[in-house]
Amino acid sequence: MKAIMIMFDSLNRHFLPNYGCSWTVMPQFQRLAERALTFDCFYGGSMPCMPARRELHTGRYNFLHSSWCPMQPFDDSVIKRMKDAGIYTHISTDHFHYWQDGGSCYLTKFDSHEIVRGQQGDPWMGQVAWPDYPDTLSRRKNTQSWRHDWVNRQFITTETAMPQCKTFTSGLDFIERNHNEDLWFLQIEAFDPHEPFYTQNEYKKLYPDNYHGKNLDWPDYGKNEYGEAATRHVRYEYASLMSMCDHYLGKVLDMMDRYDLWKDTMLIVNTDHGFMLGEKDWMGKNVQPMYEELIHIPFFIYDPRNPIQGERRNQLAQTIDIVPTLAEFFQIAPPEYMDGHSLTPVIRNDTPIRDYALFGIFGGHICITDGRYVYMRSCKDPENQPLYEYTAMPCHMDRPFSQEEMSEAELCDKNAFNFMKQSGVFKVPVHHSTDSYRFGTMLFDLLTDPEQKCPIHDSNIEDHLCQAMKKMMKDNQAPKEQFERIGLTE
């Protein structure tokens, strides 16, 4: 048995024809749907990038205990479990956050990994002078990340030089050399279509655009103030990069056909989260609530044990459910303390595996959905306190915790959380986090308001979802202050 997971970053389901988009050009995603099952009610959990990837190792929510961070010493990784069981694991990726401080210890869980440099602000090519770049609408233009991105672009002028192309070429090379072998797992993980939405003219030509304004392929996170023409332009830029993703997805499908890997190889196509491109007047992610465009994500799976192909699945599922599914497929013991459930019942006959999905970002709204209603519980006051981060690896995305942060740290009680397995873990006060208070607590009915434009007020539904939220938080061993922060009694 073998498995391939193709993971894209920031894949907005509303731009895929599989989910009703009529203007994007994605023939390979449509081809995928002929073989795979398409999930209509699939949600992320811990946001954004690295928290979502940590879920893909552990099968448990982590946003209630920590923010963006390395894999922790107590984390139980399904990738490592596969490796220890003799299932060869390999990842080909250009997702540069893996080789920053906050991405430590993820790639080393694999038997082997191949790194492709040059995406976004990856500090790849050394150049002292600031690069030339066009006049832009982005406020990022004075940052080091912006500088590195435009230095990198000087060396990425053809499609074959683009990191996505190299990432897929590396993954396809692994398949070519190992398709006759048994017991392996391959993760092809592309940073695209994450911003900046930089691609080649071949894909831009698919979306004719008469925009003549300033450069905008890396939009700022926040309220959308670009205007109608620029907003349309950035959506076309995003769609162009998605069409490039579609092209390289097709190359994997070609190889699946060539070697008839369909007979014994599971194929998963997924993403960590979506991206807002003007919906509800927002751009980006993280600063706004976890609206559907961000957290309700596309998901496709082909299971060679299942004779049914090309159907849709309606049951609620999440990223954390991928982990027990892989463990079951390879017949190994899953990680301990999981919040996830195997997708196999959904795959076989759309049997429910969960009643609710929990999701959020550390320090922000804590959210729950039953597939119809979405309840977002904000902090009870502007101070958003108390709030602590629990970590044995005190690193943010691109730097260690500061001396000031660590001066306030204390050691957590080793018996506080069973899943930490009596590890020595820092408990660090957090004074700045995502501001959920300004939005307040919100309840949406997706049946009558799928675009989440009109929050509703129904005390019975809210009470019911509050009770379900408390149970899921308790099952996850959420810190007691998380209940206090949002005004729930534990």
C-alpha cells in the first residue's frame, strides 16, 4: 500500500469548478473529481500554516495551547509512526516556513525531505543592494520579506525555475524511482497558490485583464481598500497561480495513470486554509474572523480499497481526521490523544464521524460548526486575558521568543495536560494576539446565509453550540483560562 498527499497552501474552494466556480480554468481538478471523492463539508482546525501542519502530524487541535510553533517534543507524529513501522516517508516542498525557527522539527519526521528554495520572502539569494521592483499598492514594500521576494524573482524568470515546478518535479521523480516499491508515503507540498501570486504569462493569459494600475500580486492583510479594478485584478492573479497548480496536479494524475497506481495508492489533495480576496470587504487571513472562505476548505481523497469513484460526500470532516485515516490505511497504531476520526466511514457510504468541528486561531475566536450553524465566540473583554502559551520550543514564525517574553515564563505543572506526557513545558503569558473583541460573538446560519453577511441571534442555538464547544474543549484538554477568556464556565 502507498499514499500520496498533494498539499497546496491557501486554496480557496470558491475558485474551484468542483465547488461551483464557472470562470476559472481548472481541467485537472475536474479530472481529479472523476476518480476521487469530493468533500463538501470539510473544515480546517488550527490556523494558520504551521498549526495546520502540526494537526497533520498529530491529529489533534493545537490552537488552544499554542500559536505558530515547532513540533513539540511530546507531539506524537503519524509521519514518524509510519517511518518507525517501516513505511518509507518522503516530502518534497517549497514551503519555506519549514526552515524558519517556527517550522523546526517537521521535516525531520520524514525518512527524507527535499527542499526547494525561493518562495515569497525566503532569504535565499544573497544580494546587498535593494532589488528593482514596480510601483505597488502593497504596504509591505519596505520589509525584508518584500526585499527577499524581489531578489528571488530575479532568478525565477521561467516556469522551470519556479519553485512549484521544481517541487512537483522532485515529487514525480520520487514516484518514478519508487512506483514498483511497496509501503511508502509521499507528500508533495506546494507553497502556491499562497501570495505573492507570481506566475508565468502562460497562466495569466487564461484570465484577460485590462488592469493598468500599480502592481498588486501580494495584497495586504486587512480591510480591502484597493477598489473594484484592483480587487478584480488580484483575483485574476490568484486564479492564474491556481491554474498553474492545476497543471502540475495533472502531472501527478498522469503518472498515476501510467503506472496504474490507482490499484494500491491512496491519493489525498488538500490545503491548510483558504484566502480572502475581497469577500465581505476583506483581504488575506488571520486579522478577520475565520469566515467560510478561510476555514471551509476543499478536500479530495481516493482510497483504492473503496470501489466508489467520482461521488461527493456531505458529512462533516476536518484536517485532524486525515491522520487516523492514514494510520488505518497503513495498518499502524494512530497517535495518542487524537481529536480526529478516520474518514473511512464517510468514504464508504457517507456515514457521519463527527457531530461538530472546532476551529480557530490562538488567542482569537473559538469557533464551532455542525455543518449548518457556525458559532464564533469572542473574548469577553478588550484585554483578551488571561492567555498563556504552552511550549517546550519557544519560537515564533521567524524568531525565538524574546528575552522579555521568557523573563515572564514559568514551568507548567507536568501533570496539567496528559498529552504533554509530563514534559517540562514553559507557560508564557501572552499580551498581544488576534483581536476578536472588536467583532464580537457571532452566529451564522449557512443554510440561509452561506456568505455569512447577516449574523443571527438565537439563544437556543447559541446555548446548544456553547455546550458542544465546552465538551470539545474539555476533550482537547484546553487550559482553564481559555474558558475564562471567552466567558465560558469550565
